[in-house]
Amino acid sequence: MLKLSRTLVIALCSIWTICSFGSSFKETYDVIVLDFHDPGYFRVQYSGEEYELWFHYRTFQFEQLSKMESRFPMTATLSINEDGQFLKLDHSTRGQVSGIQVINRVFEDCFASGRTTYDYIECSSKHLASLIYQRDGLLAHLKKQELEPELANLVSQIEQSQESSLDQHQKMLQYMGDNRSLGSIFGHQYYQEQFKLVEAQIAQLNFLVRNH
């Protein structure tokens, strides 16, 4: 199913022939980790504003973070690729995190600096890819865990449902784009109209990751 998600992202980009992500997609951002809190989130600073990134004790050990506490605030790297969204504190401390606040700010800054329709399409398509890869990373994490049979079955159903929902939404948007006079602005709206759906899927999976 992860392969399918990556194919969807590549297909989306090829519609407008301006980008091709595939396995080479990787976005990295420098953040400042201010501190961390139980039940599991980092308070980080990006572009002068404070945001939260959630983590799970299986991805970041509290004991390990406690030993590093005296080093906070510290510079770290937030990265997004086909494996998900990860926060790297130093050469030996890296783990998966969830949260869309930072990448939303990245998108807002990108969009604000855009000048042409193609700029807006590129910003929007990259943001959608970041959301989808974060979602896929959370799914991959869940599927690696030793879940109860009933919960494992539910995760499988959720995965299929999420893929189906996104596919149907894309087909609806593509139909409207092909059969209505929506103008060139629809180029980036095609991607933006999918943001909320994938954000909701991330929230659903984040709940499972934090509570399973």
C-alpha cells in the first residue's frame, strides 16, 4: 500500500509536468527544539514561531531524552521522505514524529513568495506529498508493531479506506477540472483541496500511534 501511495504522488505531479518526486523526494528543515513534554511532544521553533511535534516512546525514549535535557534548546533537523517525517537531534538520536504545524508554515511561506501559477502548483504539490508521506510513515510504524489481531485488522481496513477515500476525492477533482471552466487557478487548488482529507487521515493515525 505504501508503494501505491508513492505512485499516487508521482501521478499527481505528472499531471502538471512540473515535478517528479518518487523515492528521491526529501525535504529538510532546521528547527530549534526548545524542550519535550509527557505524554510525548517536542516544543520546537521554526521561522520564529513555536510549534509542536508529537512522538511515541517507541520512537524516542524518555530516558534518552532526559539525558539530553541540559542541551535544550538545541538545533535539530526535521526531514520528510518516503519513509515519513523524522526529527534528528544529533548523530545518534533520530525518531519519527507527527504533526503538520511546521510543514503548514513551510507551505504558507512558499505560497507567499510565489509569483506565478507554476510557483503555486509547486508549493501545493510538495505540501501534499509531505502530508501523504507523513501519513504513510505512520501507517508503516503501526504495521511494524505487535498489535492485537482485532486492532491489526482495523489498521488494515483503515489503510484501505484512506487510500480509497483519497482516490475518490482525486477522481472527483479531476472530473471537475476536466468538465468545468475553473481557470488556471485550479492547478494548485487541485492539490489544496486534498490537504484537509489527508490531514484528517494523519490525525486518525496519530491517535492510534499514541494510544495503541
